Amino acid sequence: MTLTVDTLTSWMNNFADKIEVNKQYLSDLDTPIGDGDHGFNMSRGMEAVREKLTTKPVDLQAGFKNIAMALISTVGGASGPLYGTAFLEMAKKSSSTDDLGEVLKAALAGIQKRGGAKPGDKTMVDVWSELVPEVKAGTLSKDKIERAVESTKDMVAKKGRASYLGERSKGHVDPGSESSGYLFEALLETEGLL
Amino acid sequence: MTLTVDTLTSWMNNFADKIEVNKQYLSDLDTPIGDGDHGFNMSRGMEAVREKLTTKPVDLQAGFKNIAMALISTVGGASGPLYGTAFLEMAKKSSSTDDLGEVLKAALAGIQKRGGAKPGDKTMVDVWSELVPEVKAGTLSKDKIERAVESTKDMVAKKGRASYLGERSKGHVDPGSESSGYLFEALLETEGLL
Amino acid sequence: MSLGITIVSHVPEIAEGLPKLLKQVAGDVSITTAGGTNDGDIGTSMEKIMQAFDDNEADNILAFYDLGSAKMNLEMAMEMSNKKVHLYDTALIEGAYTAASLIQAGVGLDEIEAQLKPLTIKD
Amino acid sequence: MSLGITIVSHVPEIAEGLPKLLKQVAGDVSITTAGGTNDGDIGTSMEKIMQAFDDNEADNILAFYDLGSAKMNLEMAMEMSNKKVHLYDTALIEGAYTAASLIQAGVGLDEIEAQLKPLTIKD
Ligand SMILES: Nc1ncnc2c1ncn2[C@@H]1O[C@H](COP(=O)(O)OP(=O)(O)O)[C@@H](O)[C@H]1O
Ligand SMILES: Nc1ncnc2c1ncn2[C@@H]1O[C@H](COP(=O)(O)OP(=O)(O)O)[C@@H](O)[C@H]1O
Ligand SMILES: [Mg+2]
Ligand SMILES: [Mg+2]
Ligand SMILES: [Mg+2]
Ligand SMILES: [Mg+2]
């Protein structure tokens, strides 16, 4: 369970692959309850991250910060400042610890500070708040990730574009929760990270 | 006291002259409590009216209607639909009476319907509501017109752009009240109309 | 009953730009606009508004405006038009965005109006 | 203390057009804008917002935005900027117009904020 520049880079490249493969699906999820661009936004962002990481960062903090800046500059939608803030907070936290659970906890706090969403608001916060404790406890699993993402389906959106639809936002998985699910899957799959 | 196509035309040409001479002054009044265009708006409108009336209207109703349409198409600002509605209502009323007081009463009702302003809101309604009864009573005078216009100076605007300034709208004469004052002055000066 | 949107702004650029925001979430909703005076200056035009009503493919139009004098021209146009037009005193951008999202989702007029109510800020 | 305005919109045209409405009543107020993403698409850009703060001649900036994700980029930019920025959850056009009118008339920040309060419609 060691967070290093190398494991971080593998994690991000795996995440970028998943985004690339699923970008149409993510945008399709965003169509009935949003503006249909989440996959394209994330793909643009993660390609920039991948490109950035071809130059090896000097340390973990620099790595997280470069990822954050790449996302902030290129994503365009709400997920840009949200993921961007998550990685900025991870950068800050990684100066004092390499405990992944602690670092992810800081990321979640950053997402909540940035977007003001609480668990149950049908946003990526639902996935993060469910899964960060699992990482800390060493109990993260593919099944738990899937359930966390699926749980957003029956929620009524209180934040983001989907919130304009009120009750009509029910019955659709939240796209940002799905992409966050990929981030946790990629983490689970990254050799030597957990 | 007869309202005819000829007296209407003289009245309007006199009004257009006054607007032309005072257009800079009217726009200056509109500068501290508005967007500084009232004189230019009214001048554009009254030039279109003057032009329209070079072709003699078939009857009084057609005359009023032509004036209304010229103002609606060319003024651009709030005063366009307001004066436009006033003249449209005068057109309607003139089919059943040639009593100027009755016709002006219908105009005032139209302005109030269109803009929703009440007396005291620091709009042209203050001048119209003060002076229409004077016309009806045959007691209109230059002095009364001046006082009606001046009365808007200490009012706090409740309608129109000046209302955004709240208390700060005090201390300035309302530009639409000033232009309405010219309309009543022109009426007073029109030979054979009162 | 089909629902469409008409935007009335004093500024031609706002009237042209706002539909781009709405179309992102409401690709199938008919959105027409009237921006600026007949000369293209800052202001509104009853004729342009009538044209925007006519050009709208819907039989029921939800209309939104920026400043009070736009409302006056809107109401004149409504009196002269045969279309059924519903006028809202909401924030222009935010009200139109809300309405567009809901129309696209197939929500009915009553429910849309309930959602627009908290966005009402003019009179 | 000088007061200026920064407009943040998802749509470049709205960001370009709105100042024309404000300048009519606030010719002396510094108004800067950030519209669209870095690529000029629909969205917002933290970099463009930082630039709009920098370009503003005032030392206190009143900032207005259209949709929630613009607010997130605004808040990030505020954290990274040295300028004193006040962010309002009001209707974009109507709030900015009100603020512009009042700044031009020499009204102070407290009084402006009191007048903006009833126009608050987001969170
Ligand atoms: N206020 C918020 N707090 C947390 N997450 C949010 C918030 N607003 C939006 N999101 C997340 O962002 C996702 C949408 O991202 P994206 O489509 O890229 O942005 P946009 O909505 O600007 O097009 C949503 O599915 C949701 O998970
Ligand atoms: N709601 C209203 N009811 C009555 N009169 C109004 C209203 N709004 C504005 N006015 C009048 O219109 C005048 C401003 O006209 P003008 O400057 O031509 O229009 P704009 O404000 O659109 O630039 C004001 O001085 C006032 O007399
Ligand atoms: Mg989206
Ligand atoms: Mg988007
Ligand atoms: Mg004016
Ligand atoms: Mg004007």
C-alpha cells in the first residue's frame, strides 16, 4: 500500500483508458439529466493528464498538482473544478502523508467544499463518500464500487444541471458518479497501490 | 375645442418641434437616473410621426393609429410602447368621441395598463394623471404643466430604469415626465384644439 | 400542446448567445429570439418579438425578457399575436434555462410554472 | 475603494453582450468578462476568470455568473487571485445591471448588497 509517483502514474493511465473506452457511455448518461458532454469533458481532461505525466513529476505532490492543473484547464464543465480541486487537495495532503485513505479523504472534502453537495444529492460525492472509508478500511471491491454508482440512480438531484429537473432526474445514474467509479476501479486494479 | 385631423397634425408637429429643440436636454435628464437616451429616442419617434403625417390620414382614428405605429416602430426605449399605447388607446376612443379630455383619459389608462405605474412612481404617469383632469375641466395652463413636471423631482422612482437607483433617484426630474410636459404644452399652444 | 421558448433581450448578442446554452440541454425545443431594436441598437422591438412568436414551432410559447421595457413590447406583441404566449417575470437566463430543461424532459406547463416561481424577481 | 464588475458566463456572446447593457447606465464602471472555455466552447475557464479579475481597474470586484459550474471556477479563481472579489448568487443579467447602476451613482458596497439580496436565486 504505497503511493508513489510510479503508482500514481499507473493509476492515472488506467483511469484515462477507462474514460477513453467509456466516453460515449458517460456522455449518454449525461444526456437525459444534463448536457450530454461528461464523457467528452473527462476524455479531454484525462488525455491532458496522460500527456502531462509523460514527463515524470519530481515528487508525489508535484504529480497530483500537475494532474489538477491539467484537469482545471481542459475539462470545461463542472467536473473540471471538482476533480481539479480533488487533486489539488491530494497534492496538499501528500506532503504530509502517503496514506492513500488519508489523501482520498482530503480529496472528498475538497469536492464538497467546491460544489457544496452532500451525500444523497446525486453527484459524485455519493460515490466518493461511500468508497473513501472502504479504501481506508482496506475493503474496497469492484462490487462495492458498482453499488455506490448504482445507488445514485434513484436519487433526486439537488446539485448540478440535473437538479433543474427535480423529480425527473430519478431513474438515471449520475454521470460524474460513474466516472468517479472508474477512478476507484482503476485504483483497485493498480498493482502495488492498495 | 375640436379634435380634427388638422388640429391633431398641428399638435403633433408642434410636439415634434419641442422634442427636436430639447432632445439633448431630455437625454441629459435621462443620464443620472437612466441610460441617457430619452431625447434621442423621442426625436427618432417624432420625426417618424412627422413624416407619417405628411400624408393626410383619412380620419382621426387613422391619424392616431399612424402616430402610434410610428412611435412603436422607431422609439426603441420604454417610452416607445408607452406613448405608442397612449396613441393606440386614443385611436380607439376617437371612434366614439371627439372630446379631447375623454380621449386623453383613455390614453392615460393605456399608459398605466402598459407600464403598471401609479401616480407617485416618478414616471410620465405623474404628469398625465395630474393634467388630464385639467384638460377635462378646461383649466390646463403652462404653469400647471411646469408644476406637474417639477413634482417628479423629489419622488423616488418605483418603475423604469430609475427604480434601480432607489433613494438615489431623488433630486432629478423624470425625463418621460418632461417630454410629456411638452406634449401638453404643444396641446395648449395648438390653435383651435382646446 | 407543444411548448417553445421566446427570449427577448435589449442586446442582440445576448439574444443570440442564450439559445446556445439552452440547446445543450434542450435540443428538441423550439427557441426563438428578439434582440435589440429594429436598427440593431440596444433596446427591444415589438416587430422582432412578433416575428419570434411566428417563427416558433410550438403552439404555446414561454416568453422571458431582461428589463422592464422589453416586457412592455412583449405584452404589446402578445396582444397582437394569435399565438398563446405565457410571460414570466423570472431571471432571464436562469428562468429560460430551467424552462428549457423541463420542456425537453417532457414536463407539463403547470409543473414548469411551479419550478419557475422561485426565480421570479421582476414585476 | 473603487468598485468594478466581472461577468462570468458559459456563453462567449453573453459575456460580450451584457457589458453593452451595463455601459449604458454605467459608463465609468470597469466591467470585465470571462465567457466560454479556453477553446471558446460553451463552459467556463478559471484562467479566463483570473484574467478578467486582473484586467479590471477596480480594487474591489463584484462578480456575477450564470450556472453553478461557473461559480466553481469563480471560487477557484478567487482563491488564486490577489484581488478582493465579492461573489453574488443573483440572477446574472438583473444582478449585474442593478450593481452597475448603483456603482455609477456612487452608492457604497453595503447598500449595493442590500439591493442585490432580493435578486438572489442560486446557491
Ligand atoms: N455541485 C456539485 N457537487 C458535486 N458534484 C457535482 C456538482 N455539480 C455537478 N457535479 C458532478 O458533475 C457531473 C457533471 O459533469 P460535466 O457533465 O462534466 O459538467 P457540466 O454539468 O458542466 O456539463 C455530474 O454528474 C455530477 O456528478
Ligand atoms: N413602467 C413605466 N410606466 C410608466 N412610465 C415609464 C415606465 N418605465 C419607464 N417610464 C417612462 O419612460 C421614460 C424613459 O424613457 P426612455 O429613456 O425612452 O426609455 P428607456 O428607459 O428604455 O431608455 C421614464 O422617464 C419614464 O417616464
Ligand atoms: Mg455535462
Ligand atoms: Mg457541460
Ligand atoms: Mg432611457
Ligand atoms: Mg434606452
